[in-house]
Amino acid sequence: MRSTSFPSAKDDLLDAGKSPASPQTLSSAYRLAYADTEFLLRDELRPVRLQLELMKPELAMTERGIRSTVVVFGGARIPEPDVARKRLADAEAAHGENPSDGALETVVRKMRTLVERSRYYDEARRLGFLISTRSKAAGDGHLVVVTGGGPGIMEAANRGAHDAGAESVSLNIVLPFEQKPNDYVTPELSFLFHYFAIRKMHFLMRARALVVFPGGYGTLDELFETLTLIQTQKIKPLPVLIFGKAFWERVINFDALVDEGTIAPQDILLFSYVETADEAWAAIMKACGL
């Protein structure tokens, strides 16, 4: 509770703005430190900015009553099925007009794979709906959907929460691409980060389960950081559900890591594979005692 004995920072900021203009009051030195953007952006202020990025979402989620979350990771480049089929049709039409063009043939092949992968969009959307239907009905701030806030799988999970009429969180990061928050995130819970490390802390601070769909470097980074934290007992164990066994076994040979002795046999048990939203939701409910 704020003491009423002292003026608030906001009060002082307003009063400072009333100072008569002079060379002294117009100087950057005269600005209140917390209102001086140029000062806050100095390299020496990095520790302060790290703390601010940690505190702002934490306070907002606490005030919103969010007590626990289910985090959904996955590729930004996996669109909904209708979009994937449209891209394939366009690629096939272009290749049909230039059948000898090897580059267009490669595009067609990639678009066919994209159509196959687009089923994960529907699964992520359904999972977001299942989680959020329970969360909204209970009204206890538990198991709120959290994503990275971007397109693709992230959009799908937020969209499922939106379908259920429930809140969902996004933790965006400033990037030169794919960083605009999708349209289905609760606006008051759409956060933007500069520091990857603080963003990843927020993914796990309230997490009761982690669901990982096919994705690229970012998804792999988030998956392996979580597995490392569980393995080294830096966080309490939580379910790590990996969608699409065929995809992941083709991309990463976990058994080879065991055979090479770089991970222990029990480290394989830190995650499990699922294929459908219903299977994932059943695993989450069991782990959370629902």
C-alpha cells in the first residue's frame, strides 16, 4: 500500500512539467531520472531495464488474477489449413505454367509439406479452446494460455482461447520480422520484450505445463532451455508435451544422445509425445489433478 505522506512519482512528474522554461529546466540534466528516456536507454542502465521487463508483466498478470498458465510453443510459419492449401494451389499453378523450372518444383514440394503441417494449427487452436473453456468456467485464474504472441501456432492457441471467450497472454519480442502480436491476444495481456532471457523467464514463472508444436530455431531454443532447467533441477518438474512424434524424431535423434552418453537414459522421460489436442489436454488435466 502506498504511503500518503509523500507525493507520488506521477504527482512529481506533473509538478515538474509546470516549471517555467529556462536554460536550466530545459536541460536533460533537470529531467526526473525515471522520466528521462535518453537516460534509461544508456548501456549502464541495462540492469534497470532488465528489472523493469521482469516487473511489468509480473505486476500486470498478478493484478489480472492470473495464477498459473499453460505455455504453447510452435512455429510462426505454420498457417491455418485454408491458407496452406491456397499457397499450394498458387505454387502448383505457377509450376504448371513453367514445368521445367526446378525452383518452382521445390516450392510446390515445400507447400505440400506445409499443407501436411497445417493440421497442427487446428490442433493448437483446439487445445487453446479446451484449456480456456476450463479456465473461464472455473474463474480461478488457473491454466491461462500463454504464447509468444506471433502468427502460426502461437496465433492458433490464442485464437482457441478467444473462441472460448477467455483471456490469453502473449509475450512478444522485438524482431525485424514476425513480431506483431496476433489479433486474438487479450490486449491488456500483450507484452513486448527486448530481452530474450526475461521473456523466457516469464514463460516458465507460472507454467503448469508446456506444449511444443513443430517449429524452428526459436521453438527448439525454448524446448531445450526448459528441458535443461528441469534436468538440472532449476525449476520444478512439469509436463513437457511434444506434438508430432514423426516430425520430432526426424529432426532430433534423442536416442542417439543417450547412446553417445551426452544425456542420461532417464532424461528421455522429461518429455512425452502427443498427437492430438484431446490427448494433450488429458495429460495436462492428469498432471494438474483435474
